[in-house]
Amino acid sequence: MKCLPIKQAETLLKKVVKQHRPTTLTLLTKKKDRSVTVQVTTVAMKLIERGYLKQDQNFSFEDNAGKHAVQQALKREFPRSHQLYMIKT
């Protein structure tokens, strides 16, 4: 588990979504009570929110709705956070 600033975490998420390589990236708060997980496969992306909202969303790479949903999830789940924990698999 690695601790990093939220701006750096946003940049990493954008890279992961853009590359279309199979990977899983989880971001957690310091208290670890809220999390956002992005699972990327070669054809689609899955966004899992656990915290304020508990929902799973699937997006294809044809439209840019996935990138927008990731940004909205970060704003919703980490409104006042400056540091996040990251788990990458």
C-alpha cells in the first residue's frame, strides 16, 4: 500500500484508463472507510465505489463516459482528502 497525494492519484487513474491494459487500481482514504476501485480489461472498465455510494458501473471504451464517471467518483468519495492509499494489481 502506497500513500500519495490526490492529484498524483488522479493522474495515475487517467493513465490506467487510457492504456486499456488489464489492471486493477484501488484508492482508499486514510481511515480506509471509503474506496474507489477501477478494474480495466482490454474491452471495458468497471468502476466500484464503496463509501458514500455503494455501486458498480461498467463502461466501454467507445465513449468517454468512463473517464467522467471516475472523476465524479473521486470528487464524491474523497471531497476533503489530500492523501490517499493506492493498491495496484
